[in-house]
Amino acid sequence: MATQQSNGSNPVKKAGTSVTMEHVLLALGESKEEREQRIRALFNFFDVNNSGYLDYAKIEAGLSSLNIPSEYKYARDLLNVCDSNQDGRVEYQEFRRYMDDKELELYRIFQAIDVEHNGGILPEELYHALVKAGIEIDDEELATFVERVDKDNNGVITFEEWRDFLLLYPHEATMENIYHYLERVCLVDIGEQAAIPEGISKHVHANRYLISGGVAGATSRTATAPLDRLKVVLQVQTTRAHIMPAIRDIWRDGGISGFFRGNGLNVIKVAPESAIKFYTYERLKKLIAKVEGDEEKTNIGASGRLFAGGLAGAVAQTAIYPMDLVKTRLQTYVCEGGKVPKIGAMSRDILVQEGPRAFYRGLVPSLLGIIPYAGIDLAAYESFKEMSKKYILHDSEPGPLVQLGCGTFSGALGATCVYPLQVVRTRMQAQRMNTESAYTGMSDVFKRTFKSEGLRGFYKGLFPNLLKVVPSASITYMVYEAMKKSLELE
């Protein structure tokens, strides 16, 4: 029996390490000559112009014809793993060497899953292997898995079927990786553009996704902290706001460190905010499915994801809102002698002088902006993506750069539409309660801002806020992908 590995990547990985190619040939009922012909035929399938080598374009075209999604960069990774001399070309011998290694790897894991040693994997054996790898899978998904791999539909996965399904998968064949691969090639609903991916909850090791998202968020927020500080400073100015004078004031107030004031709290709140959003989203999905009369339902549709994601965001923001308010106070605090108050001291002052309610000033406009922002962002993203497919890519699936561009434009549009609510929130956060000039509520901020500053007053700081969109999205994307690889989530 396989034993569970402490890292959760593959509980059966070490089994059957003495397997040789003779064992593989015996399992397939195949001679060496027949195997050689099969590998050559597969090589020729990719080498459509009989040039004697494979390059990226040929591999990508071949995988595409096999309906293996291009957006996951399997063509690039397959080229890298086959191309032993790193010349950008895969000769037949390099291709054959990859096939030898991959078939041995696949047979070892096949043996470990086949605990009955009857030459086939039964659904219950596959289920237990997935569970031991830390993956919770329901009956519907298990049936999809077996149906996708079991070509003759007899309910048993032979090694030949197992090999054919995974032979061109360029990464290590751990159970967790195999499950992700199944999600992708079978187009299992993993949330698409939902705020939180649908499939993450299926894993006991979901904390690794949380770590990836947390590190990515912390990195992008730190990199764009100067723009965030500038935005907040401009938002609270009731007189005409100018960017360059604001930058000089920030520099005079604290030098380089002045542009990063409040960023520590921004970073600290990433993990709890993500965790709360993640947990709430999963609970709401189950509740929506229950209301719709199907508690086992995994795809709650775009409207369900939008509602669950928006409400989860509202819950998370409410929970961490006091930290957000303290961050705004720190960013707008006028220093005396360059001395910035400590977070603890400022929090105590707010509590003692203004009371517990002060920590939630501006919460209502903040919450009012969540769902429309998510709706505009989602709708715009889908529209931009469809337009790019139709007019730029000629019905091809958009790659990571196009997706990033669509996300950048949709995020900028959504942020612009709800920006007045951000200004109102920030002004309520920054102003102390129990003062003569304090705002009495959200409507009071709207009235006084419009009366003294007009419509332009609601868009102060918009430019630096939009400047954040591109680097923030880019940095988050790159760091998240790098973290996923380092934590073996790909």
C-alpha cells in the first residue's frame, strides 16, 4: 500500500522504483519493435513537414489538435523537458529519451495505484489514491476522470489508457498534478473568472494557494505603495489637488519611507482578508446550491459566483476594515518633526478618543462599491476577451499576455466607475470623529464635496490609482505563478 507523503504531492511516488522497460513492455503486450514504431509514429504526428526535428510551433500545433489547452504552456514545457541540449529543437533521440523516462514514471505510479495488482485501476483505487494525495473528489468528478481515461468504457483503466492520457504531460506525474491536468483538459468548471477559483476547495492543501495569493498580493502592494499613498493624500484634499505638490509634500514629510507609510498594514491584512474571503465564498457556494435544491452542485453559474464572490468580499472587508482605517489615518497623518506614530499607539488613540465605532467609518460606501465593481470588472473582462478573440486572435484562445491586458482594462474600468465611493470612504476614514468639521455620514460627504469641489472632487487621485492597475496586475500575476511552481501547484 502507498503511504502518504508529508508534502502532500504524491503518496505513491516512491513505489515500484525497480521497474524496468521490460516490465512496461510486458504490461502493454508490446515488443521493442512495436514500441519503436509507435514512438516514431507519434514523433511524425508532430513533425508534419518531415524536417526531422520538433520545435515550439510544431509541438503547440500538435497539442492543439489533441485538444490540450494552449493557455497552460504545455507546449513550452514539453519542448524544454525534451530538448536536452537546449538548442530549441527536439531531435528524435531526444524525443525517444523523454518517452522512455515518462513511460517508466507513469508505470510506477500506475503500479502503486493498482493495489490489487490485476493490471487495471478500478474507480475505487483511483479514489483512494487521490484522497491520500490530499484531494477530495466527489462521485461525479471521479466518474468524469474514469470516463475521460477509460477509452473502451469498461470501468477499468488499463496501463495503455493511463499512458496515452498522460504521455504528453510534461510535468512530474504526481496525483495532485494529474488532477489539475484532468481539470484543464476536461474543462472541469474551476471558477473561470470568479474572484476565488472554484476548484481550490477540493484540496486539503488549499493553504498553499492562500500562501501564493498572499505573497503575490503583498509583493504587488509593496511595489505600488507609493502610488497608493499619493492617491490617498490627493483624495482627502478638499482644495484643488495637484500631483507634483503632493509628491513634494510626501517627500518633505518622510523622504523615501514616506511613500511607504501604511504599507505594513496593507501587507499584514492580505492573508486574513484572503482567508476570510476564501472560507466565506465556499460556504456561500454550498448555501446557493442548497437553495437551488442540489447540495452536490459544483457549478453555481456566473450570477451565483458573482453574488457569492461579492458577498464574500463584503464579509472579508468588514472583518479587516479597522486595519484599513488605521492605514488611511497613518497615510494622512501630518507629522511633527518627521515622527510617525506607531500603529498600536494610533489604534489606542482612536479607540479612546473616538470610540469603537470610529474603526468602521466609511464602511458603507466601501461595501456599496464591491458588487458593482465585481460586476463591471467581470462583464468588461469577458467582453474584452471576446473582442480580442474575434478581431485580434481570429478565434484562437487568448494567451496570458492578452488575458493580462483584458484584466488590466476591465479592472481600470471597474475602478473608475466606483471611484467616487472610494473618495467618500477615504474622507470618512481620515477625518476624526467628535470634531466640528467632521462629516455626519456618507450623504454629508457627497453634499459637501459636490458643493465645494464639483464632480471633479469625486475623482481626485484617480490618475495614480489607474497607474497602479498595470504594475499591480502584472506583479501579482508573475509572483503568483512563480509561487505556484515553487509550492508544486502546477
